[in-house]
Amino acid sequence: MSADPHLTLGEFLDWEQRQESKHEFVAGRVVAFAGGTLGHTFLANLLVARILPQAAPCRTYGSDALIQTGRSFRYADVVVTCDERDRDPAARVVVGPKVIIEVLSESTAAVDRGEKLDEYRSIDTLAEYVLLDSRTRWCATYRRREGAWLASLPIAAGELVLESLGIAINLDALYDEAGIESVSL
């Protein structure tokens, strides 16, 4: 059974729960969610493992949590929420993310840097959006400051600082553990 391309948000959630594979709901249309490589998944899992113990009492989720934007439901690689609305263990959707991290791969980079960036910036609780490449050592951060979004210069080494959470992640150690050796900016 395929999804009707004109589902409501609620109908999509009901439909998605019955599917064996993941889908996103983008501007009223159902879109198949691209799977990642093992390297992509491993890097995302390393991020969750590093953030989870430092972000408490906030909640850190991996790629199975849907994020509600103004017009869509999206999956991200890592999402951290400090919003009380996101504490229900039976919920499937994060409505108040504070930090969203996307691990870039060949198949996802354009959407993560374009459509998702635009949609995520419309979420009023979001403080930081991070793009971390899974193929080369590269990281960029977008931060909300006084209502405006500021982009950092991309970095390939040093620390990824999640200012809104008071967390610093050593990129060199992260990429070393993930086996990503090349440096490119």
C-alpha cells in the first residue's frame, strides 16, 4: 500500500507507524527517507553517545525520532530537546528541539544544507543546527542569536561546541574513532 500524497499531518503519522521503512512528510508530500552508509550511521551513533550523558536533563534522540517543523515531519541524525512536551515516552514526534545535527552523506548533503536548513530555522525552540560530514573532516554550525541565524566558518579539527547545551566535542577524537582520515576545507 502506498501513501496518498495528500495526507494530513495526523494521517501521515498513523500511516508512517505501520511502514517497514522510513518516510518523511515534506510540504504535504510523502518522501522515502534515504538510508545511510555504515560510516554515516556509526558517526551519528558516536555523536549520540557523546552528547547523551552531558545533555541531561535534556533528551537526546537518534534517527528514529521525527521532528515537526512548520510544514513537515523530518528525521535527523541527532536531536536534543529540553522541552517538557517531548518527555512522553510514547510520543513519536519531537516538537521542541534545541539542537539538531545532520550527518552529511552523498545522498543527503544537498537536502540537509538546503531544504532542511530552511525548515529547521523556522522552529522557534531551535538554538543550533549542526552539519557534520561523514566522508571528510568538515563541520559547520548555525546558531540563533537575538532572532537571527549566524553561520560559523566550517572547521575540520578542534572542538564542535554546542553552546546552547554547554557541551564541547573533540572533532579529532570523533573522526579518529569513526575512521575518517581526510581533511578538506
